Amino acid sequence: MPISAVPRDTEALRLFITYASAIAGALPLATAEMQRLAACHVHDLLAAIVRAGRDGRSIAEGRGIAAARLCAIMRDIEAHISDGDLTIAKIARRHRITPRYVHKLFENDGLTFSSFVLGQRLSRAHRMLSDPGVADRNIGTVAFAVGFGDLSYFNRTFRRRYGVTPREVRESSAAPASPRTASAPGLSPPS
């Protein structure tokens, strides 16, 4: 059988590259099950790239391609999280799929689109508030920078998620460590 090159604009190839780079960024995979699942997805994506038989293609569509699509969508969301009007319709358009299919991908992973977006925004806000390098930004600026349009909603959801207010996170990251917390356990600081 002659070998032929895979065109660069092949969707399965793009999904494979996105998925493989996400796996590489997460290495080492924590459990044997995650390793097996990642290997299975890679196998499915490779089968889709070389256009395996019809049966192989349908298996690949069910597992590997769906996982790779979700991974690509999640990375897209992370890249555009500061977009205040990030919608499922925009994401679906960028990935050339329907909004319903985006919902289905998240549902199959036990998530929802909106909960994932909210979680990403809160996580980025927490990192920013904990970073002394951006201490000059006020809390409202941080909230708007990560895509929140309503400061009171941001404060409410942040507190619900982390059990502390954004201000408390900011203050705890700005407070210098006391000698006692900086010393090893069981040792007292020099007198």
C-alpha cells in the first residue's frame, strides 16, 4: 500500500496535535487508567487520521475525536476567558460544530459549558489576586479582566468557591510571612 501525506488542514490531524500537546503538558499522567485512556484516544485519533475502515472510524468518532474536541474547546475557552461575552455559540462556530454538540461533549465529561467557564474565570482571578506582581490592580479590574461583567456576582461566586472573599485572598498574598510560619515545624525562631 503506498504511503501518502496527510493534508495539513485535516480536522483529525488538528485535533490530534491539540490533544497530544495537552497530554504532553499534563505529563506524567496520574493513574494507570488515565494513561490507558490517553493511549486509547491517541490510537483513535491516529485511526481517524489515516482514515481507517468505516467501523474503526465510528469507534474513533465516539472516543478519541470527542475527547480531542473537548480538549480543544477547553483550551479555546482558556485562551478567550477574558472575553466578557464568551458564548457557546461563538465556541461552536470557531470549532465548526453545533452548540448542542458542545453541550453534549461537556455532559459526557460530567460538566456543563457554563460551569467550566465560571470555574476557569474564578481560577484565573484567584491566581491574579494571589500574585503580588499584580497587586496594583483593584479587585474590580481583576474581575473584569477575567470576563466577569458584574462585580457583585464575581464576589458572591468567588466566596462560594473559595470560602474567602477576593479581598482576603489579596491581603493574604500581600502579608509577609511571620518568622514562625517560615521556620521548620517543631523549631522555634532564634530569640
